[in-house]
Amino acid sequence: MLSFLPWLKFCLFTVLLNYPFIQLEILLGDNLTQTPTLVTQEIRYRLPQAGEVFFVWAVNTGQMTPEDIRPISQIFRKDSTILKLMARQGDTFVARVQAPTGTTIIYGFWITSNQDGLEIKPIWDGRTNYQERLVEDKIIEIETNLNEIQQAHFSEKPTVVNPPNQVENNPIEVKATAKLPSPTPLPKPTAAAKNKLVTQELHLSVPEAGEILLVWGINGWQAAPEELRPPGTIIPNKTMRTPMLREGNIFSIKLQLPVGTTIDYGFLITKNHQGEDIENIWVADGKRDYKTIVTEDNVLEIKKTVTISSEDEDKAGANRSDAQPESGAEGVASSRTAAPGDTLSFYRGWLWPGLSLAGITLILSLVLIRKKQARSRLTE
């Protein structure tokens, strides 16, 4: 029995010797599956004479804005620009943009009403210096007035100037070939269009889900008039919930609302793909609720990777949460959006190398033990 001790020590030594290489594999696996770092730019546009301002932006590459950074809750226009209603804070209008590090964005401002909230002939502020290369989280403050805007003499399609030269020890090639066209006028809720209803169709792709409810409100999470609610809508805790129609892995719903309405919404997964109840899973736009402004007939495609674990199924019913936070529907239930590559990194970085090393060590140990036993028999 004691003759096995040296070989057991050898096995332990082999595992310890290979431990640093296992850790290196973990790091390499994580780096290979790491998603690009997103940078947030907060634009603060101060214009005391304005009552409503839209933020218009695009990626400065001369191509369409990549799908993975298009904000679903904003309007993606046919001219490759993205339109977002800015939040009003006193006489300042605020918008946030997220894109991968190193991205260059170009932008402008679309002024549609005065400080009294009265409609005006839209004014386009799209100066050539309105561009930014995203390096780190940053707040951009712009202070202007209507006289300054009118004196700039903007063309219908202002071109973008070349970005400043990059630092020599960190060169990044940026092609300044994109143009930010002046957006076409937005449909305004005028006397002829105030009662016009337009269709907003939401498509959500979650392959693991069996039942999804649209949790929504209008103009700050208020309940829509009864005649505008789709069939099956209920209002627990003052928030509307409407079951979505399932077609394969796609869940869809159509809403018909007046032009100018703001839709606040998120999604609640209540069953898995087998139709079994699970603990509610809340799906939102990151840490914020989705928000869409109704301007014209529109189809919004939303894709989410959501992992429905066995724990969710075990806790179904007993821990089902119907609570609504004060700031909207965020937090209806815990979100379990899967991090890309986490599982892959674990298996590639630890499990398989570990099993391989253990197997090789065991085989070598058995071979050496057999050889020693054979030598012992010969000597006897």
C-alpha cells in the first residue's frame, strides 16, 4: 500500500504544476468572448427659447448604424439617422447615447416648439463641429440661442468636417465620409391629425419563453383609454398588462395610438417554452424601461437573450412579484439577461482543460504503477 504514495504525490505535483496554465486559459477564454465596451455620452443642450427638441445622430462611417447599437426605444429613420426626443430639464434638453469605444458619432438638434409649447416651423441646428469620438463616459454641454443658430447659415445637408488627428501613440483611423441630412419634418398632432391613430407593432424574440406580457403605459406610465387597449388587457397596480401573440419564437402585439403619444413599456416573461409557470422575468432596455414616441406606423424588432433557469420554474407562483416601482415598471421582476460568452468561457477555460489534465495524469499514474509492479515481480 505504501508503494502507491510516491505516485499519489506525483499526481498532486502534476496538477499543481499545470494550475497556472489552467488560469491562463480562463483569462484567454474570457478575453475572446468579451463584448466591446460601451461608452455613454450625455448631451446637454441649453436653448431657453425651445420647448421641444429632438436629438438626431448617426455613426460617422458612411454606412448604416450597426444593429447592435441602434436604440430600440428610439426611431431609426430611413436616412440612417436615429431620432430621440430629448428630456427637458428647465431650459436644458438632455439625451444619452451609447456606442462602442472608438466610435465617432455626428449629431444635430431638431427644434419643433417654442418655450410656451407652441408649434413652430422646425429649426435644424446641425453645425459641422457637432461630432464626437467616444473614448470615455462624458457630459457634453452646449449653450446656444436662436439668433446664433440662424446666423450659422446651415445648408440642407451639412457635411461633416474631418475629425481631429489622433494621438500618435494611439492611432485610430476614422473615415469622415458620412453626412447628417436635415431630417424630414415630423408629423405633428395638428387639428387634422390629433385624432389620427397609427399602428405600433412590437416584435420580441425570446426562444426560451412560452408566455410574455407587454407591461405598458402612455405619457408617463398612465393607462390608455379603454377603447385603445388591446383585448385581454388588465390593469393590476395601475399598470396595463397585455398578453402578446406567439408565432414560433416571436411574440408580437399591435397598438393603435394617437400621433405624439409616448409609450413606456417593458416585457414580463411568465412561462417557459413548455408552457410551465416560472418566476417572473422582467425584460427592459438595460436598466431603463423602453420608450417610443408615436409618429407614424412603425414596427419595432427587439431581440433578447434571456436564460430561464430551473430555479425560476421551482419558485413559480410562490415568489411571483406583481409590485411596481414608483418610477414606472422597472423592477417588476428580476431580469436574467444572459451575459454573452460567460458559460462558454467557463467550459473552455476551466472544465475541459481540468478534465484533460486529470485524465492524462491518471493514465500516466496507472502506467507507472503497472511498470513498478512488473519490476517488483521480476525481482521476486
